[in-house]
Amino acid sequence: MDCMEAIRTRRSTRAFTQEKVPDEQVKQIIEAGMYAPSAGNQQPWQFITITDKNILKKVPGTHPYATMVPQVSVAILVCGDTSLEKFKGYWVQDCAAATQNMLLAAHALGLGAVWTGVYPRQERVEGFRKLCKLPSHVVPLALLPIGYPAQKSGTAQRFKEDRIHNNTW
Ligand SMILES: Cc1cc2nc3c(=O)[nH]c(=O)nc-3n(C[C@H](O)[C@H](O)[C@H](O)COP(=O)(O)O)c2cc1C
């Protein structure tokens, strides 16, 4: 799949089959995250792979819009490590870039995933902090449940010529 095709055809997946995602593919998806650009190349990310069914089952209690998580064999929690920051405040953009790379990589591998937002909702940040025993300098940004899609998603038409401004508004 070429890059533009992956970008245009990626959609959120919220229904998954029970088939387990191979560890090698999970690693490839995280590798894609680690190739993201970051401010001053600081790479302030940490990734928690969540495979424990008990933890996966508890996620909807912490995140009301992540009810699909108990369906999957693995979810990846993308976190910012503020102790690795050289340029304060940029960790969110860095980790968001990593997250999008990961969604595209999952799609290119024939898998489905969805970005469920954690930061800046404080109650979700605290919930994941407890669930995954995160130290205080590690802030969860997004949880990505990953699996084989049990739904067909259509393509979207999102290009809007009128959102492009040349030189001045
Ligand atoms: C920052 C952010 C937070 C999101 N949070 C959730 C979420 O909590 N639950 C969910 O099901 N989808 C969530 N989404 C997915 C969006 O709903 C989805 O990307 C959007 O509707 C566009 O659809 P598409 O991903 O199929 O293109 C989130 C997306 C982003 C970028």
C-alpha cells in the first residue's frame, strides 16, 4: 500500500474479531511510532503494550469512549515522558505524530485500530496512571486498541479546497 493510499483509506475500527495480533506486528507498529518527527528529535515517548485481559476489561471504567477495548488482544498506550523533554511542552505534538504513524502502520498491515484520547482529560490520565502503574513523569496521551477489523469501513471524502489559503487569509 503506498503512503497516500494508506492515508486516504485509514478509518477508525471499533469492532474487532477475536484473532490475536502477532507480537511481531505490534513491534512493527511501535517502530512506526518511533520514526515520527519530534521537537529537536527529543523522542519523548514510552509505549505500554496492554495484553492482560483483566486490564483490558477495566479500560471502559476509566475511559467511557473506549468500550471496544475488551474485544482486542492488545492495546498500546502512547505516553509522553516529561523527563526526556528537551523542549518543554512539545511532548503532546511529538506523541500525537507517533500515534498517527502507528495508526497508518496498523492499517498498512491489514489491521484496524482507533485513537482513543486520554490526555488532557485529567480523570482519564489518572485512571490509566493507576491501571498501568505509571510514574508521575509519564503522561498517557492515547490508547490504541488494535485487532483485525470485524467491520467494513467506507472511505471518506475530506479534501476541501476552500481550507487552503495562499500567503494571506
Ligand atoms: C485526539 C483524538 C481523540 C479521539 N478519541 C476517541 C475516543 O475516545 N473514542 C473513539 O471511539 N474514537 C476517538 N477518536 C477517533 C475519532 O472519532 C475519529 O478519528 C474521527 O471520527 C474520524 O474518523 P476516522 O478515524 O474513521 O477517519 C479520537 C480521535 C482523536 C484524533
